Amino acid sequence: MRESFNAQDAAAYETTVKYVTTFYPLWFTYEQWGISSVNGLIGPAHMSPVYHAVIAPNDDMLHANTVVNLTDEPLIVTVPLTKNLYSVLSTDAFGNINDPGIGSAGTYGLTGPNCSGSLPEGITKSAVASRL
């Protein structure tokens, strides 16, 4: 392995970093907006390589995705009690992971960074950060 880059290598490296960290996540998010509903889950009846909303989907899992719009009001999400395992991956348009704190059955209110006011009783507030 070389210990130093020449100017051409350094420029190629910087271009690659910018592509992977800026363009690709925004392009992927843009493509998901084209197939996703807003504030409503979508997903296939069965997994196949055709389902491109999830990178490397497993055929023994159910996958669903949505784009959330928290501009004007919170989104209320109810997670039912189940014997099955599940996970929630929340990312912003750049692919940065936001932890909405959804880890068990319950009713959650997803709120944006400018949300003010209170949620109804019994709803756990889950802040979803945004760099946008």
C-alpha cells in the first residue's frame, strides 16, 4: 500500500468520498420518495430482488418503508404487541441514522425538530432529528 497520494489520486479520492456521502444518499432518498407513500407503510407481499427499497433484503423477513413528513404535525405510530422480532431504521435524506426510540409495543408520536406543544396522553414522544 502506498503511503502517499499524488494529486490525481487525491482528487479521485475526494470525488469518491463526496459521491458516497452526499450524492448517493440523496439519490437513494429521491428514488424512495418516488415509490413510497408519505406517512403510510408500503411493502411487498413477499420478498424478491425486485424490492429495491431495502438494500440486501432477507427473504425470511417482512420489510416495509415510508417517507415521513413531520413539517406541520406529528405522526402517530402504533406498534402492536407481537411475539416476532422487529426493528426500526430511521434515516434522514443523507442516510444518517436517527433513533426514534421505538423499541417495544406502544403508541409513539414522531415529531420533527421544530415541533412544539404536547402530544395526547399515553403517547410516547419520539423526536426525529433532521439535517435538512
